[in-house]
Amino acid sequence: MKPNYKNWMPKGMILGTLGGTLACLILFLIFGVSGLLAAGTLKTVLKTVFLVLAIVLALVTLWMWLLHRAFSYNDKRQMSKQIIDGVAAYVTLPEGGKGLDVGCGSGALTIACTKRNPKEMFGIDRWGKEYASYSLDLCEQNAQAEGVSNTHFAQGNALKLDFADETFDAVTSNYVYHNIPSRDRQAILLETLRVLKKGGTFAIHDIFSRFKYGDMQAFVKKLKGMGYAEVELIDTTNGMFMTPWEAKWMGLSGSAILKGKK
Ligand SMILES: C[S@@+](CC[C@H](N)C(=O)[O-])C[C@H]1O[C@@H](n2cnc3c(N)ncnc32)[C@H](O)[C@@H]1O
């Protein structure tokens, strides 16, 4: 059995926007072309609105399909695998230690960390309907397919982790927090760091743009002020995981690894 890590751009989302495109085209034909239900200025307005909406949605659908192709584990580029392995390389666990992957999706990063550190890794995820192809069962099947037995998966919420303070020796996450609607994503980072033991390491990869996270340089300083060591934001869009051009067209500008030691 081969693992199936699915895709960060789920087919369901692409089909959703394709459906929206087709609906707008049908409404354009009904209101704008047939003249059955509207006439005069109203007909012109409806025709324009539905045509513009159909074009915008068609372009979004095309962009999402290109993203799906780029993120595919079966594509030659192997971008997702490169990112997962690259983040896992920063996750170090001491002998007998345990780590946490927040928003584990299909278990790719949790499993990659376990393969590098044959210790215990926990993966939690909300597994909501927007990523309907990811599930607890899928994570367990993937762990089995990869031949790792020391991974544990459970439902959980990054906004309020179901673990006591200082539970883990390492915490990690990949492309999760920017998806969570929040006015204060730095607070989500602090919630993840809450469950990290003193002396434990963290490696969190996400889109740390000012728009999504506010001033991350100030956050790095804040962590250092709290006694954290080796805190660094490593840009991953300079060829490390992707080229600047890939980051731009894929909407991943600002991608970086926030790493350090508590
Ligand atoms: C782009 S996927 C990344 C999955 C995985 N980290 C990876 O690298 O393959 C984003 C994941 O974040 C999860 N997620 C979104 N909001 C969450 C929350 N509040 N708590 C936990 N997981 C969440 C989604 O369910 C989804 O699995």
C-alpha cells in the first residue's frame, strides 16, 4: 500500500469554483441573452454582472487547478514533499521525547518527523469540511503505509490545544495558521508554544506576511525577550522551497520557517 497525502488544494474546492462559474454562465444566458426574464437596463446590468463573475470565477478555477498540479505528490516538481521534508529537518527530538504537529491534515509532516526522529509524534487537526479529503483515518492509513507505528492522531483545534503547558519536546506545523480566520495569528503561535517544554525546539512554516500576521520581526524580538533562544525567521521563497516567482503566482509570498528553542 502506498501513502496518499492528497493535495493542499483539494479537488472539492476546485469543483466548487467550477460550479460557481457554470452557475454564473447559466444565469448570464438566462437573464442576459434570452431576454425572457429581464429587459432594457436591467437586462444589461444582469448580463454584465454575471459575465464578469463568470470570467473571474473561471480564472480563479484555472489558478486553483494550476496550484493543485504544483502541489501534487505525483508531479515531477515534488514541491509539497520538499517543503514537508525541509520543515521536518528542523524538528529535533531528544531520546524518549515527543513532538506535536498542529494541523496535520493527511499526516505528511507528522510522519516525516517520525521517520527522521524515531520517537513519538502526535498530529492534531480540525478536519473540517474545507479539507474534506483529510481525516484521522487517512493519517492512520498513511502511517501504516509508511511503516511507522509511533505516530498518534487526534481531532483538535490550534486555537485551543487540548494539552497541558509544556507537554512536548518539539512543536511543528506547516501552512495551517494562515487558513484560520483570526485577527491575531501571533496569539495562535503563542498557543502552540505554550505546549512546548522549556528547552524544546519549534519549527513552524507558514505565510508570515504582515497582512496575515502583523509585525513578525517584533514577534521574534518578543520571543527573545521572553527567554527563547536561536529564534529566526527563515525565508523559504528564495529557492529553499520555491522560487520568488513561484511564491508570487501561487500566493505564497511571505512563506518562512519560524524556528527556535524555548
Ligand atoms: C494546507 S493544509 C496543511 C496540512 C498539513 N499541515 C500538511 O502540511 O500537509 C491546512 C490544514 O490545517 C487544518 N486546520 C485549519 N484550521 C485548523 C484549526 N483551527 N485547528 C487545527 N487544524 C486546522 C486543516 O484542516 C488542514 O488540514
